[in-house]
Amino acid sequence: MPELREVFEMTTKQIEPDVDAWHEQEERQRRSSRNKRVGAIAVAATLGLLAAVLVLVSRNEPNVVPAGVPSATQGAVPSPVGEAASPLLYLLDLETGEATPLPETLAGGSLYYTSPDRSMLVINHCCGTPNPVSVANVDGTDVRQVTPDGIDGFGARWSPDGSMLVYQQREGWGNEIGNIYLLDVETGETKQVTDLDPASYGTWSMHPSFSPDGQTVIFHVPRGPGDGSRMRWDVWSVPIAGGDPTLVVRNAVSGVYAPSGDALAYVVPSSGSAPARLMLANADGSAPRVLVEGEGIEWPRWSPDGSRIAYSDVDGDHIVDVATGETSSVPAGGVLDWYGNHALLIAP
């Protein structure tokens, strides 16, 4: 019987002919990106008009706006319509619909994730080279790069205790997919936890994230020819100590554990006439069921209490109630993350 490491390598290199599902998904995501860029203009205009009155309030979570984050009266607001300005990061209260712009020192990232205690952000940059990973306080202070100079770091997310980041690292811009690394936020020490086939798969994100106990990392990797034709993706997990990855779900991307650790959300890309599906399964990938079907579904993100999942598709950003399956759209969305259970962090 082949060893687990051999099984992993054979699986990631396996070719499945006929259906080029990922190319279809890629095109849909490109259309989604174009739609979001257009939507960003509307976001900036809306926030400019509301800037004099927007103060974020959460009935159930006091101090949703962290100390030091400017209110509209303190001037940290987008430029009025007609003036050139970089899109600003802001917080959206899901109960009141009110928004609070965050300081301009936090602008410029492509993906943001909130630390478990909501005091810090990790800022992911894209798409030049190098693409450093930075961290900052939510009040806009102490913005600092944490990845080594000269490397590309992607998709960094926090450990459950906020002491570490997990991210995908590549040695400079290129097509090799790279490996999963851990980074100690305080010391800057890094550790490689995977040893993946270095074949050229393009500049794909592996979407790594921690398990709720902080002991494993879940991620997806491609298999199939390196030129992208007939490429498939599978979700794997690996201990933070390193070692052999374990296959969790085949033909899936963007796996994320529920905060409780007893469930897994992931996306099955579209295939032929079948739409993309946001799935919910047991933590080991068993007993899957469909939560949402649609075009270009991507980036599922659990609310801290595990009751809802935010996701994106070609029409924008949405939230689905895990228990009922009911969905709602996020007004003036963008690239988002949860900021507590009743607010979202949004980068237009």
C-alpha cells in the first residue's frame, strides 16, 4: 500500500478529462471582479454623502467601533464625489445599516481579516511583486510588514488565539504555487508546514485557515496539468507541526471550519450546466448538503458565533443563515470579513 505522502502526490497530479470546470469558474470570478469595481464607485459616493452622520452602533455588542477609530466628525471619511480618492475600508453595522470609515493608513490592501479580539487587522496585498503581508491596529496605528522582504505572501489569516498567521508563501512572483507557512506575529519567526509539488499552477490562492483548536490548517490545492486545462481542486488539512496532509474533500475549494469545529463549509465549483454550490458538511467532509447554489460562489466566511456564513458571487456579497438557509444581500458590499457577529469589515 502506498504511503500517505505518495497518495497525496498522486492525487494532486491526477488528471480528470473532459470537463474544464475551473476555467468556467475563473471567467465568472473575473466578471464578479468587474462588477465589484463598478460597485466600488457607488460605495464611495454613498459613504461620502453619509460621512457627516455615520457612527457604527451595535445593540448586542458594545464598543463595536474600537477606541481610537475616528467618527465622521473627526474627518476620516472618503473624499466627496468628484474628488480622486483611494477606496476606504469601513465597518458596516448589519442591524442599523450604518457605516464607519476606518483610517486611511489601513487602505491599500486587497483582503483584510480581523483578529479574534477585534483589535488588529491582517492586510493582504495583491497583485504586484512582492506582495507583503502586514498587520495593523484597527485604529490605524502600528502598520507594519510581517513577511520577509522579497517574498509573495497571500491569504494570511489569524490563529484562534491571535498569536500566529497562516499564509501561502511564494519566492517572488511566478507560477509555482508555493507552500503554507506559519508566522509568529510577535517575533516574526516563520515555519513551513507543507512540502507541496512545486509544479507551475499559476497564481492561485490556497485559501489557508486554522481549525478552531489551532492545531491544523485547512487549504485547497490544484491537481491536473499545470497549464490550467482540466484542472481540479481538493481541500486538504495539515497539522501545524507539519507532516503528511490529509484529504478532506475532493473537487472542492475554500474550505473553512465552523467556529465550533464540528462543521465545514466549502465551495464546489460549477461544472458543465451545474451551478457552483456552497456546501455544509461534518468537519471530516462527510454528510455534505447544499446551502446555496449560484454563479461564481467564492470566499465563505463564518460569523464568530457560527450561525451565518458570508459569501460572494457574481451579484455581490451575501449572508446565509446556516440553520434556515435564508439568504440576504450585503448592501454596498466589497471584499469583506466579519467584525463580531453583527458587523462586517468591508474593503470596497
